[in-house]
Amino acid sequence: MSLDRKVAAEKIRSLLEGRVARLLGCDIGDLHSMKIGSMAHFLFLMVGDSEVMPGFNTAMSTLRDLIGFELMWSVDKTEEAKVEEAPKVVIN
């Protein structure tokens, strides 16, 4: 069974969004859409001085190897990831 890069990207995006939201004390829905690579960079910026994170180059290389450059630096969420967002209310 081979790795489905899109599914892996969805799971990684969900994990990173959750970590960024917890760090900032907000809901995932409050965050703007960000690239997976940008979220990984941001988390290193904020907590990279602790030993709870792996080395930056190793982590970013592994992320790129797992999901590929295109998915890593794409802002677009997949349809499955969009379903998890809170529905928007339109008032006329």
C-alpha cells in the first residue's frame, strides 16, 4: 500500500492548525488559510527553542518528502478539510 500524499497532507494540516490555534489561544476557524510549510515554519519560530521539536532541516525535509513540494506550499485545503470548518451564517 503506497502513501496517499493528499490524505497525508490533510492529516498534517489538521495537526498543524490545531497546534497553531492552541498556541495562539484561538479556534482553528479563526485562522486564515495557511500553507502547510508556513505553519511548520511558524511553529519553529514560536517554540523552536525547546527540545519538544525535531531539528528544523530534518523536519522540513521529511515533510517535503512525505507530501511533496506542491502540497507543502499550497494554500488550498481539500474538500474533506473544508467540511471540518464551522458553517458561515449569511444574514439578509
